[in-house]
Amino acid sequence: VVTSREGAVIQDIKNVTWRRNPTVDIVLYSTKVQGNDAEKEIVEGINFFSNYDNVDVVVVARGGGSMEDLAAYNTESVARATYNCKKPIVSAVGHETDFTIIDFVSDLRAPTPSAAAEQLTKDREKERSTFTLILNKLCRELNTYISDKTELFNDTISALTDTIEDYLTRKSDRLYVCCDNLSLDIDNIVKNYQHTLELRINALKWLDPRAVLKRGYTLIEQEGKLKDTLSSVDLNKNIEVSFADGKLTAKPIK
């Protein structure tokens, strides 16, 4: 703010600004607002804030008065400094019915200093109310989004579960069929081996010497050796005659 440290203008600006939003910082460049050197100091204040990084907007302000009292704001140097200011600049000079040259080269004309403070600050309570409305709307939209996504997730899980159950059912049925087929194959293999075994057992039975003996034949042994011809028998030694139900010792006679 470019204005006098004394007087009601800076107090009005602070009161209105901080009532609406206490977080706003106000930087004052104190100048004369009329009389000797007022024009020079106002230009210096505008140029200072033009190159001051820590402000967002410049307000050139003073209260109402006669045309002579407002003369500094009708000068070429003040008008040029206002026009060349690198920051947005607001003219808040005089009352609502007062017009000066600075009003026509500034970015915004405020009818009074208090009006400038009101135009440049947002009402914190209104902002808080707006924020609350936006937050509530965001919460509703977020809840709706979560609800929709939850429903979609549950539907997806249900569909996936059904798919898995169908897959497992098909594989289980296939497994049961394979088990049945395998059981039949094993039974057939066992039966085939059992039949082959029975054939071989029967064949062995026919080769069993005891089976031959049961049909009335005998085995002749002499000194532990089987005698299958008469010429191989030593008539001077006993022989052993094996029957199906036992053995006896005999003396050979030719």
C-alpha cells in the first residue's frame, strides 16, 4: 500500500482486509498524499513495489478531498509510474465521485480505499463455507466412486470364483474319468498277468517230477545219481526207488 502512515486510510485498509482474511500480509510504503514532495514520494513508492518480489498487488490510496488535495495523483510522473508498474496496481484515491488521472492508467479503480481492500481480499468465512461445500461434494463423489468400485470388485471376484469353480469342476470330472480308466487298465493288467502266471504255474506243475510219480512212475537213484538206463545201474549196490508218497531201498537183480 502506497499511502500515509498517519490518517484513517491505512487503518481502514487494515481493518477491512484483516476482518475478511487475517492471513493477508500488508506492506506499507509511507508517503505524503498532498503538498510538497507528495508526487515524488508516491512515484518512489510505486517504483519500489514494482521491483519488490514479496507483494502480489500494489494499492495507491488516500482519502477524499478537494481537487487541490488530489493534485499529486493527476501528475504525469505518477501516471507514468503507475502505467509502468510491473505488478498489478489498484487506484483507491478519494471518494467514489472523485476521479484522477491515476484511475485511468491503473489496472483497477476502487471507489474508496476500503473498497479496494474488500475487492482484493476474499472473505475467509465465505471461503471456508465454499471449501466446506466443495469438500462435502468431493466426499460424496469419493464415496460414490468407492461404492461403484467396490461393487465392480465384488462382481469381478464373484465372476472369478464362478470361473474357478467351473474350471475345478471340469478338471475334477476329468480326474474321476482318468481314475476310473486307470483303475480299469490296472485291473486288466493284473488279470492278464494273473492269467499268464496261472498258465506258467500249470506248466511248472506238468514239469514237476512229483506229478509224474503220482501217475505211477518212479525215480531210480544210486549213490545220489539218477539212473535212466539199465546199463547205468551197478547191480552190486543198492538203489533208491522214489514214489509219489516216499522212498525205499532195493537191491537190483538182473
